[in-house]
Amino acid sequence: MTDNNNLLIGNNKIAPITNPKETSIQIPTSNRRACGLDWAESSWIRWIYVIFWWWLNPILNIGYKRQLTENDLFDVSSNDECSHLLNKLERVWEQNENKYEYINIWKIIVKTFWKECLTSGLILLPYLGTKIAQPLFLKQIILNINDLNAPSYVGYLYAIGLGLATIFQSLLHHQFFFRTIRTGMHIRIGLSSIIYKRLLSLPLTAIMKTTTGQLINLISNDVSKFEELSITMHYIWAAPLEAIVVFGLIWNEIAIPTLFGYGVLLLLVPLQLFFSKKFATFRKETIQWTDKRVKVINEILVGCQIVKMYRWEEALEALVYNTRKNELMSIQKASRIRAINTGMYFSSISLISLTTFGGSWLMGQTLSPATIFTILSLFGMIRYPLTANLPYAIEKLSESTIASNRINQFMNLSKQTRTKAFQEKSTNDHDHIPGTIIMDRASFTWGSTQKVELIDIDLNVNSGSLVGIIGTIGSCKSSLLAAILGEMSLVQGSSNIYGKTAYVSQTPWIFAGTIRENILFGKSFEQEKYERILSACQLNADLRSFSAGDLTVIGEKGVNLSGGQKARITLARALYIEADIYLFDDPLAAVDLTVARKIFKQCISNEGILKNKTRLLVTHQIQFLSEFDHCILLHDGKIEKQGLYNDLLIIDKIKESYENQQYHTDETRDIKKRHDSTISYYDSTNTPGDIDENSIVQEEISIGGTVSIDVWLKLFTSGYGWIGLLLLFFIMLLGEGVYDATNKWLSVWSSKKDIEQRKNHYPYVYLGLVIGTLTIGLIRADYFFHLILRGASVLHNSMLKGVLYSSLRFYENSVTRSPIYALFSSSLNGLMTIRAFNMENNFVNLFIDKVNANTRVFFIFICSNRWFGFRLDLMTCCLTLLTAILCVALRKNMDPSSVALGLSYCISLTTLFQWGVRQSAETENYMTSAERIDEYSHIPSESGFYKEESEPPINWPFEGRIQFENYKLKYRPELEPVLKSINLEILPRNKIGIIGRTGAGKSSIFQALFRLTDKSTIDGKIFIDGIDISKISLNNLRSILNIIPQSPILFSNTLRYNLDPFRHYTDEQLWNALEAVQLKPKIDKLKDKLHIQIAEYGNNFSVGECQLICVARAILKPSKILLIDEATAHVDTQTDQLIQQILREKFIDQTILTIAHRLNTVMNSDKIVVMNDGIIAQYGTPTDLFTPQNQLLTDIDNDNKL
């Protein structure tokens, strides 16, 4: 058992927020009407409302008059509440967790929902009775018509009995399916919730064994398998039971020939089981390829700008195509199995009839229409359960087993939840003040099977201390913070953390919501405190630039916010929380030195807001050393030295780094007479003015009506054109024609006299028709799946090409994902932050709110489906009743065989008609996916990607000269220019530094060079070695430009692929590039070396190492122009110096443009460009620009002090 003190949430219960001043993060609610079903079920007097679905009438009346809105829907029933279902599932989970080492989700589901399953199963028994009664009534009606001497009133009674049987069947049918679907919904909701809650409690080491795509697949796909199984699982027992009862009835009619028909049935069942097993195998294989494809596409979307700058669209397109090709091969195998199933179901009644009636004929029996069509109706009654429902249930059982294995694997990833290094009771320990950290020879690992990362850590941090943590990249600085947060496993020594923690991650984590919500993080709003924190985090100027201020809605991962803005928002979040210990993982790297100094002074230092709190700051900015009460130097997971900063200065590498930074800082201060010289820069691809109104999240447009006929035609004609579609129509009609001809021939055969029935041509023709039915059934099912897959493949490829080659604006303004999946993904990315702030309960509540919002809509959907289906069934029941009565009334003029055939069709129509109508609506619903895919395939591509007006010479560019001539740039036509009349000439091999205010246009220069905006938004020209870049293709342009981005992007593939996706270079060249960035020793020690698999988002490398890999990419690519977007923001000083040395040695003949935070990065440049409000305000050497008389730089510095 796990110690309760180490549990993420005590006893795994949802602890509601009890402090009225604290608010949970949740969706807004409004006054809603109570669930009508709860009202109807609350009294036995209102049972008729439940049976006839009258409780839905009020809301359907509203929908008839106008389009329904969210507030029109019923509130979630207490039985459907996500929190209720989660608590039910958790109670059973805890009972099993105490008994068994390995938890099987099957046992949990069965023990939790067995009563609901039993209730729906009991409804099935009378339902089967009403079905069995119909063929018996049919027989009596035919006998009454055949015997003109029998009293007609008896025939009318049987006709009424047939009608009532169909009505009661319809009543029970819809109640049964409603309850099974509702049970499935409960299982899906409960599983989704417990998976999400488990996600929040698992150790990071366990989560790292899977991927984001696989985890999202658990709640988007795997839990749905149990929902699908719930609908048909009762047929696993009901179908054999029904078959046994029907066997007895048929035996009573024809005796021994019954065995022939049931012989075919008994042969079909194991055949279906075999096919289901094969289908499960292919399905499992398909899921693996689907996971890989989705993961690659997700990474493309995350790193869309880098993909375009690297010109990797073709390589990644080929990677997705290859993965999709393998996925389709698996789907095709599964579809072939499904086609055989479908074809056999279609022809099964004919095969059974052939063996049954053929056996009777061989035994010399003659059959009457009453006997034949009673038997046909009975066989027809069990055909669907045995050849469709039972195999489908077995198939879904097989899929659910696979899904349960995946869920079990996740839920049992670790028997331990995250083991915090501190105990809650420690905060009340009188011997230690909250904020104290004590580690005694503590060693930590990321997992029991992993190597020890932190070794023999001796650390004693007093409450209220300011501690600096420094070290080279890969020295485990972030790991030390993770150990304090309890994210690592303690394998030796002791670790005690006293007090509450707050954490700021190295990569800022932003969730979808307003800026204020991201800062408050569930806490109550205190205006004075809030404004003080905004000022300290230098956010006031940013918020003033947004029309909605801090109520601006931002999307997942802070889309369209700059890196600096995101870092300062997450810093403000930490400051707003009342904690004892604050852990900062290098948040100052995202801002320049001036802003970093202000934030450090006003927030982190001993003069700032947190002056009485314990603060641990990971930093690469050595100039802050003198401010720390205590400094820690880490190297290879060990504390190499700790103490006051003067103690660390005796170490040569620290002294050298410190003096180097001090040199550049002092030099600048001398030039400016103590005025700071750097300009606040944020790595924004969009200025604040580019953000639309109060939201940058585009809502998906909801449009009524049907899916366009063009979408249907595109899906069905993409494979083989109109010929393929017409061939499908022909095969479909031919199959139905042959099937009906088979039944008609049987009717003709049975109507003959006994002697005539004995003639040979009747059974032989019937045999030929049955063989034709089987053959055409198999061919048309296989052809249908093949045609659909072919069309789906074309649509997928078109969508991929449309998205991949679209402009950057599409990625930044595209629609957000499903709220539930978005929250799941966002929570996964911000796991350490959520847990550091003890916000797990809040996010569980948020997840519950989103699931309940989904349930409200889904519940109305399934209920209205049943309301509609029941009324359609009543129409066919009335038709059956009327037909039967008319047949009895006109019995003197009716042929018994025709009556038998007609009434048997009426019986089969009872549920088939409404099912067909509802399936057409369901198909329409599914086709909205094809419609969206088609929309994505029509996204305008970047103009001139492959071909433009002219192409440059083969050896272009020759030297790397860049010229801007009166250049203007807008991000969208309706916005103001971000670059205004830029005139600039950069000489070959010059090193240019670019600085400027936020929104000054620095990043826009890079976007202009890469032509990341549409031609309609630009004016003027840019020349590279005399060639107008607007006249050449994007493919050519981007292939000659080189870039080192600020945020390193790695893809889930081999290291070799990440360095050289086009395989242009030899292994030796790759090793040389790695050696140049000093990564060769590390990679060479790895088992797979160049072929090591990069984890999702490069998680198996540090941020600094990922950046060095990006530098290695730049070394490999021959180019005359290199653009550097603050490549050293997240690396230590030594690595910064290494990169600067690489730039001097490896790129000596290249023109280099650098956007910089750190002053020493641009102080050695040949020229510096100072951007201001979209224009080049100043241009010159560092010595010329940084003078006391430079008013612009002084004004910018004063702006930074606001």
C-alpha cells in the first residue's frame, strides 16, 4: 500500500474547494432546466412519459421553432454526473488496489456497472418474446387466409396480435438500446476521468514511457471501445438463447431438416470468431501506425514555423505518407475481414434457407407457404443477432480487450504515485521553519531502472534564503528542482522539504484561457496584489497593448504570445501563489539583461516581493552571483562547489564566465554613463498589435444544414472517378435484385402443388440464385470498403498537403481542438507546474466540467434519436397492422404465398426502417469529418512554393549580400505595417546584430527574408546578391537560408533524421558536426549512436543540448546567410561562448544576422540595427551607437523601467 502522505490527492477522492476565496478553474455556467428524465422517473405515475419519450417534447418544440442553444439543453442528470461516476469507479479501484498488485480495468468496470448492465439485460428477455411471437402470428394469419372455412374474426385477432407484438417490440427495443448506450456513456465518462486523474498522480518517469499521442488516444479512442461494447454485449448470451428457442420452433415445423439450416449457423459462428480474432490483430497493428502518424503530425503543427524555415515540408510529408501507407495496409487487411463478414451476413439467410429447404426437398418433403415463410421469418429473426450482432459484439469485445490492455498498461505504469520529497505535516514541524530544505547525501533517479542522476546531494537551505544554481548544460540543474518537487525517486540518503512550493518551468506553460486566469490559477482576485505583481513582472506595457488587457483569451501553449510574455506570465502566476519555497528554472533567459535585472530586483532579489521567501533560481546569467545568499555549482549531477559567490569565483571556469559577463556589462555602462543599453526583446512571431480584439482563439463555426453533395462525390469518386461510383451503384442494385429474386423464387416454389414442387429445376434455380447472392454480397462489400479507403487516402493526402504547405497564418489562427482533448494535452505539458502548485483537484474539477458539458449535448442526442426512432417504428407497426387486417379482409382474393412474402417483409421493416433513417443521419454526422478534411485540403498554399517568375543561377547566392529597398510588411492586409519603408544594405560576410523594443519589427525581418507572409501583405523589394527574392520560388529561397532558432525543435525520430532528414550527408559529416558542438562524446557512448530515438519534443536531451543539435544542423547546411534568433537564451555562459566560438570559426564566410538578448552576443558584431516601431532607427557599429548622447537608447531604457 502507498503511504497516504505520499498520495497526490488523499485517498484519491476529489476534494472540493472549501475556501470561498479560492475559485476553481471552470467553464461558465448559467441557469439550466432540470433533466426531464429525472422528473419523469421520479414517480411511477409518470412512467408513460418514459415509455413514449414525452419528457423530451418541450425541448424538441423549442428546436422545432429555432436552433437550440446550450442554455436550452437539460442539465446533466445526477446519475450521469462525471464526479458521481468517477467516485463510483474510484471506490472499486481502491478496494482492488488493496488486494491485487496488478489492477485489471475489466474487473473494475464489471464491479462498478454490473447493476446497470443487468437492468438493460432484463429488458432484452421480454423483447425477445415479442420478436418470437411475430412469426407465430404470421403463420396463423396465413393459415386463416388459406382456410376459407375458418372464421374471419380469428384472422383479425391474429392480425391485431401481430400489430401489438410489433408495437411492444418497438417500445422495448428503444428502451433497451437507450439504457445500453447510457451505460456505455457512463463507462466512457468514468474511465476518461480516472485516466485523467491518474495522469496527474503518476511519476514523470512513468509518463515518459509513453507519448502524448498515445495518452490522448486513451480517452479519444480506447475508452470508446467499452461504450461500443456496451451496446451489443448482451447479444453474446441473448443470441445463442434466441437461437435455441427458434431451433425448437423450427424443429416443430420441419423436424430433421432444421439440422441442415443450423449446421450452417454453427459453421458461421466459429468462422466469425476466427475473423474477429484476425480483425483484432490487424486493428492492434493499425493503432500502432496511427499513433506514429498522429505523433508526427502533432509535432509538425507544434513546430510549423521551424519546418518552413528549414524547408522540411517534403521530408516530413514523405515520413507521414510512409507511415500512412503502413497504416492503410493494416486497415485494408481488417477491411477485407469486415467485407467477408458483411457479405456472409447479407447472404446468410439465403444459405440457411438453401440447406434447410434443400434438405427437405431431398427428404421428399413438400412445404406450404405458411410453413416456409414462418421458418424464413424465424431464421430472419435470428440472422441479425447471430451473424451481425454476435460477431460485432465479439469484435468489440476483442477491441475492448486490446483497449483494456493499453489502459491497464497506463494505469499500472507505476504502483507509486508521485512521491513528494516533503510531508505535509512537516509544515507544522516546530523544529523547522516553513521554507527550509534539508538534503543529506541524497541521490535521486528518474526511475528504478534508470541511472542515478543526482548523486550525494548535501544541501541545507534556510528559510528566506536566495539560492543560485549554476552549471553547464546537462549538469542536472533542472533535475535538482524536480527532486525538490518530488518528481524524482530518492534512492539514497534523506530529503526533507518544509512548506508549500511554487514553480516556474524553463519552458513556460500556458493553458487556454484569459491572461488573468493564467495568472490567478484558481485563486481569488485581489486587485492591489495583482497590480503589484503585474508591475514587478514588467507586464503592464504588454497588457496595455491588448485591447482586452488581461482578459485577452489565449489559446493552447500561449499561441501568438511571445516567449518573453509567456515567461513573465508564468512568473506572475508563481508570485501570486502564497508559497514558502519558490523554484525558478531559468525564467530570465527569455528576456534581455535589462528586463532580467528589473525582474530579478523587483521579484526575486532580497529587495523584491519575495524577499522573505525561500528562492532557488537556476540561471546561466553569472552577473547575479553577487546577489545570492548561497550559490550551488552542479556538474554531472554532483554539487561541485557551494557557498557564497566569492567562494565560487576561485573556480577558473566560473571566474572566467563571470569576468566575461562583467566585462561586457561594465563596458556598456561606461559607454552610456551607467545607462543600460540593451533593448527588451521578446521572441515573438507576431506583435501584440497583431492579436485580434480580446481573443486569439478562433471559434469553430457551427453551420446548419446537410453536408454538401460535392463532399460525398469527392469521397466516392477520388479513387476511380465516376466509373468507380457508377460501378458501386450497379453492384449494390444487382445484389438487392438477386436477393429479392431468391425470396420471390421461394414464394413461387412454395405456391406449387406437391407434385410440381418435386421437379428438379426449382431447387437448382434456387441454388444458382443463392450462389449468386453470396458472390455478389462478398464482391460488393469488398469493393465498397476498397473504394472508401481509396477515397479516404486521397482526402488524407490532400489535407496533409493543404496543411503542410499552407501559410503560417493558418497555424496561428486555426481552430482549437476538442476542449476535453485540449485540456488533457495541456495538463500533460504542464504536469510539473500543476503539481507544484497543488492544483490537481482544480484541474480534475475543470475536466469534470468539460465532460459534463459534453454529456449534456450527447444525452439529448441519444434521447432524441430514440424519440425519433420510436415514432418511425410506430409508423411501420401501423403499416404492418393495416396490411395484416387487409390481408384477412381480402383473403378470398389473396394468394397465401404472396401474403406470406409481403407480411414477412413488413415484419422485417419494423426496426429496419427507423434504423435506416437514423443511420442516414448518423452517416451525415460522420461525413462532417470528410467535410472538414475537404476544407483543410483547400487551404490556400503559400504562393510560389515550387515555381515563380524566374529562378536564380545555380551557384546563387554568391557572397551573401542582402538589400532592403523601401520594404513594407503587414501580417494581414487589414493590419498596420510592422515594417515600414526599410532601406538597408548588408555587406557580404558581415555580422549584424538586431535589437529593438517589443513589436519594433526585429522578428519581422526574419519573416520577410523567409517570405513567411503572403505577397499581398508586402510592398518593396529584398535582394540577395542582386536577385529579387519575390521572383524566385519559396523552395529555392528557403533552401539557401540557414537559421538557428531560439526554441529548438526536435522530432520523434532518430538523431540522424533530425540532423539530415533528406540524407544528403554521410555519417562522417554528421559526426564532424557533432564534434564541433562537443556532443560527439555523449552520442558516441550511446548504444544506438546516430540512430538513437529522440523522445517526443526531444525530452531525452536537455534544452541546451537540443540547441546544440540545432547548431549542428546549421553547420551541416551550406549557406551564405545565417539567421540566429537568440540561440543562446537557454544555455549557460560556457555553452554560449562555445556557440560564439563555433560561429566565428565555422561561419566566417557567411553573412550573419542575430537577434540578441545578451549584450555580449552583439557587441562583437560589425554593425548593429536598432529597430523602433517598424523602422530602422539607427544603424552603425557598436562603438558609434552606444554613446551617452544616444537619446533613443536612453528612451528605450526608460520604457523598460516602467
